[in-house]
Amino acid sequence: MRCIYCSNNKLYTLKSGQLKCSKCNKKFSLKKYEKDLKVIEYFCNGVSANSCAIEMKISYLSVKKRYELYRKYIINYLEKQYQNKTTIEYDEYIYLPKSKKKIKENIFEAHNFITFQYEDKVYNLLMPELSRYKNQFLNDGLDDVYFKEFSKFMMMNKISKTNKTKNLITKFWDFFEIEIIKYKGISQENFFSYLKEIEFKFNYSEEKQKEILKSLYFF
């Protein structure tokens, strides 16, 4: 067993049951450390917080808080990775769940983001929410005109996407459409966190995800 903070292999067992490093003098619980690793593993495997809590027999709230913390770490990590990188190409994507496409008013709930490619990875920038304009269009009596024009735009966006030569960006969009279904009942304010989580999982292998999250969580 090595220190989880500095990798030193000289540890002392304290009366409390914790381990103390002879080099950095930090203390940690082996049992808690193993539990933390397991939760990270479940997260990277795409297991929901509820399923993770049931399988590990721990509090759902505890797992939920950790998952939310991981997503915050991921957002900051991805921002740093993209800094000063050269963009190869970029394109815009509009997402609206299939279940909401039949009702025209739901257009205002669509999420619009731009996907950038750099190196062999992607980076996503979420655009302002359309919901802020809903009341304005309804009050001005322009809702039918807006719905019609916006629907045309969404149709063109989809046609443009499918006619393009497959590239890293379109591969991410396909991956995103599959992954986003796994998260049920996503609120408008939480959409960005899930978008970045999917970006993280697209950019890195499962093993690399675990390695990154361990370094972010423990250090």
C-alpha cells in the first residue's frame, strides 16, 4: 500500500485505524479510500447514482453529491485542456428530446451548443437558453412565425449534419444522442454538466477517465 497523496510506501497504522504517511504526514482511511475508488469506477462505467448507492449499500445522497462533485471537476479539467489549443473545425448543434418535438412550444426548451474539434478531442460551448425569449414572442403574437422559421432551421441543421462526411464532431453528436438518453429528467440548469460529462467520456477511455478523476479527487 502506498500513500494516496505522494505514493510513498512507508505508512504507519494509527490507533484510529487510519494510515499515516511518513513522508507527507497526511492521514487517510483505507476503507474510505477503497469506497471512493469504487464510486469513481461506477461513475465512469455509466452507472446511475441510484444504482451505485443500491449496489454499494450506501446513502443515495452521498453518491449523488460525489457525482455532482466529479462533474464540477470534469468541467474545470476540460476547460484547462482546451486552453490555448488550435481549433481544427467547429459546428453548431441543436438538441431537443424526441418526446418534445411534437409540441411546437417545446422549441424554446431546445439546447444549442457549438462543438469544436482540437487535436483528437472535442470541446463544447453551450449557447444562451432560448426559453428567455418565449414570453416575448408569445406576447408579441409572433409565436407562429417564430415556430415556423425555427423548425425550418432545425430541419436544415439535421439535414446538414447527415449529409456531411463523418468526422470527429458528427461522431460526438451521435455519441451524445445515445448517452443523453441515459440521464432521465435533466433540468435546464443541469444540462451543461451532463453535456461536459459526455464530452469527457467521448474524449477519454474508461481507464483514463478513472485515472483523471482519481487525481482530481484525491489531490
